[in-house]
Amino acid sequence: MNKKVWYSIALIAIVAIGAIAGTYAYFTATRTTSANRFAAGTLDLNVASNGNALEPFVIENMGNNANISGTKTWTIKNTGSLPGRLLVRLQNVVNTENGCNDQEKAADPTCEQPGKEGNLGNVVTLKVALDGQDKVASTLATDQQTKIGTDWAALEPIVLQAGEERTITTHWAADENSYGNEVQGDGVQFDMNFRLIQLINGEAPSNL
């Protein structure tokens, strides 16, 4: 066998080996899952007092009793399937003047000015209790509207699990020595607002 023949045979063998190496297969296994289902949980609340989450108040016409006072209680229930943080705040606080007689004018010379706010809210203090324990308090002055909500949000988070109930009670009062004729005819109104905020990884959003 001469060299030329040998080189040709060697070349054919190398090509054949390459062809064999390029034809092997990968084994695979496949499974497809079916009936996948994604369901969102729910978050809802029930306010037992008339079933309203936004409860209006109007305090006016003191009558013969010099002490302005009252109380109201709600049962708050998480009727959803997820835990939520309970928040309480005041909204729509409005102090009305409702006219200005001579006696009130003597005590408050500005009472007839257009757009003048009433003074009653300045002397009425509102306390909010959870399960019978006072948590936050503020006057009902218009410029103090956010105080109840801000102070409540600063408390240790109050979490309602699914189906859990808590009791919220409000007390409002003005001692007879805290005001005079400047509140004659005045009124104050406001809304109590209750909210549940969903917890994510055990925490509620920071922008409450």
C-alpha cells in the first residue's frame, strides 16, 4: 500500500467518526399541569351601627343641659378572607356659626363676619376607644381634623383577622366651664371613617 492510498483511507475514517458523533439524541420528558387556578383573597368590613362605614354626626342645640356629651359604639368586623389593619379617622369636620345674637356678639365680636366658623368644635373633645380603652383624642376644631387619624395610625397596628370583631366607641364632651356665650347657636358636624388596609408580608402600606 503506497502513501497516497493510506492517506485517503485515514481521511474517510475521520469523516465517518464525525458523522457518528453528530447523530446522538437527547432524551426529554414533558408534563403539562392543567386546571391551574389563581384566586384573590377579599378584604371587607361591616360596621354594625346601621351598616355604614362612614357615620355622620351633628352636635347642636344644647338645650337646658349645660354639659355637652354623648357616646356611640360600633362593632367592626372583618368580613373578608384576609387580615387587615384597622384605621379610624375624622372627615368633613365643619363648624357652623348659625347666626349671631347680641349675647354671642358681645363674647365674639367677629361672629358676624362672612364665612366665620363657629366655635363649638373648639371646646368639644372627642375620644376614641378600642374595646373600652381610650386610644386617641382631639377637639373638633376644623384645623384639628387630621389629629385622630394621625394619632391612631401611630399606635401599635390593630389587625383584624378574617372574621374578627372589635368594638369602637366614641365619647364627646365639653365641660360647662370650658365655654361661654361665644358658642351660642353654633354647631359642629363630622364623619367617622373606618378602614381596613390589607397586610402585605405582615405590614400595611406606609401611605395610609
